[in-house]
Amino acid sequence: MTYRTYLDYETAERIGASGTFQVISIEDDDGNDVIKALHIDSGKHYPSLDSLKADIARATGTSVDGIDIENT
């Protein structure tokens, strides 16, 4: 499954957590915002896209290999 993500790097930079990001929204293939359905905390600071993929995989019950992220 491919998800389109909208990420915020600026907030992390301002608070001294450079190199991390927060998730603003996640869209599925149909353009629906699924951040709540995936139980992704928009306040969490992620160190990498792989860590976000791991959370999505846990929420969907799929393997990380089955998750693709398009970062916009």
C-alpha cells in the first residue's frame, strides 16, 4: 500500500529536535486522510521514514515491506 505523507520538519527544528519530523497528514490511494485510522500521533517526533513505516505496518497488520511512503 502506498501512502502520501505531509510532514513537518520545521517544528522539530525550532524545539531542538533537528533531523526529526511530525506527521501532519497521511493519505491513502484514494486521497482520504487516514492518520486517525492508522492511530498515528501527530505530536510524535519520528527520526526516519522507516520508523513511521513501522507504525503504519503495526496499525494495518502488514509487513514494513508492504508499505510505501510518498513524502510531499
